Amino acid sequence: MFKTAVIGCGVISHVHIPVLMEMENVHLCAVCDVDPSKKPELPEDVHFYTDYEALYEAEKPDVVHILLPHYLHYPVSRYFAERGVHVFCEKPAALNGDQLEEFIQLEEDHPELKIGICFQNRFNDTTIQLKKLLDSGKFGRIQNLFALNPWARDQAYYDAGPWRGDFQLSGGGCMINQAIHLIDLMGLLCGPVKSLKGTALNLMELSTDVEDTAVCRMEFENGARGIFFATNANGYNNGPILEVKTDQAVFVIDSRRLYRQYEKGNRELICSDEALAGEKFYYGSSHGRLIGKFYRAIEENTDDYVHVRDAQLSNRVIDAVFLSGKTGETVSLQA
């Protein structure tokens, strides 16, 4: 039985905590948040703290889930890892590529621990099935990817969590906070990015210093090309769209469904994802699968989970879009 603690009681904790409460091999011993008003309704044996160091000293958990603002992901993960605690950290793993390298080094320095990153959409049915189809070789090589993340975030969203609109604390806006999952899936399906040209901008007049819109054109190392477009300026939250064109077929993930698309727009449904309940239905529903896989990796001492190093592509792509937008030039992502 794992003693597990949750650090951070924001919106995403309402996804993690129910999963943990249902797991037979997990005892949720404590939660922590600096704001006591966020104390969730939990059994009496789940203790509440406002300081994660005090939580550690009192509880000595086996595993922690880091569900904090972005700027705290790496330092708080480091605090627990240096004390021998397994870490499951929400995305993004780091504010930027440089900090991610420090996180990767932390992972390498502690091979006795599991440090996992929450890219749950890798385990959606649609993603799993699409990757199988692409890896089969039956449809030839990937020629092109098109990715669209059309979400809506207004001033009230940033006012509710001011760190979200502060670049130094968040690492960015629509790319690192919302569309990072889509960037991650592009890399998962097509491999490393060779270079890109893009820009980040603002279409809305909000009191933030983070982008609400970003676009880039990618060249992948395998020869494929990609177009990525993300915005928080849409009028409503719509599910991401990911289209993959191969030599012999076109596949589309749209509204949590995977299709094979034929000429004249005809589509054949292949499979569907289960939607999250409530207003966050568009998040992706595979937290339970990913969390379960992480705990099995601890039990069985395997590498079968999402590592810190797996977050490298998404952080590097985001950094490159910002740099390309400033210079107006194509940016190489090759070492």
C-alpha cells in the first residue's frame, strides 16, 4: 500500500484525487495547499496541510502528486525526490528547456525513484489506436501533421490564478498551459522536430504578458512536415484536432473520435474516447490509466511510464516558437 500525498488543490486536483481514492493499492494520507479554503471534502484520515515541508515531516509519503503552479513544479519535485519520495508531476515539467535539463538530471541522479509527468492524452484510446496504425507500416510514412487547439480563456481565468498570466511564473500561455498536450502527441506520433518557424502573439486585450495564440510550421527529422495552431481566443472550448496524412491514408482525431478520412470528406469512425464528466470534458480522460501505469511501474520496477525526458520535445518546441517569433527566423532544434 502506497502512502500518497497531493500537493496543490487547484482545478486539476479534482481529477487526480478521485482516481487515487479508488485505487486499491493507494492510501491518500494528506493533501496540501497554501489556501485553507481549498481544503477538499475528504475522509477524516486524509490530513490537510498548508506547507509541503510540514506535510513531509509528519507523513513521510511514498509518492507525491505535484499539482502546483508551473514555477513550482521542478523545485517542489526536487524537494521530495531528494528525500526519497516518488514524484508524479503535472504538465509542464518545467518552465522552459533549460529548467527541464535540470529536471532530467534530477531524474538521472535518482535511478531508485520514479519521476513521472502527466501527459495523459498519450493513453487515450484514439491516440493508442492511431499510433498502432502508423507504426504498422501499412499506410506508408507520415507526410504531414496538422494540429489545432481552439480553447477559450478570458480575463476572469487569469484573475482567478494570477500566476497564469505572468510569464516568469507560468512559462507562457496557450502553448505551455493548454496546447502542450497536442505538441506532445505530435512528437509521440512523428518523432523529433528538426526545425520550425513560428510566432506567438495576442489577439485579445487582456492584462497578462503571456501569449493567447501561437502558430508554427515544423520540419520533423523523419521528413514529415507539420502545422501547429493554438489559441485561447476562441469563443468556446472545443476539442483539439489532430490530422495525420500518410502516403496512403489520412487519419483525424476530432472531438475525441478517431476517423479515417477519405476523399470528399467522408469519414470512417475507428474508435472514441471516454469524455471526462463536467465542464472540463475537453481535457482528455486518461488520467486514471496514466496514474495506474505509474504506480505499477513503482511496484514492478519498470520504466513503463512517462519520464521527465519525454517532456523534452514539448518544452523545446515552445522555446523555439518564442525565439522564432522574436528573430523572424527558422530555429533548429537539433543538438
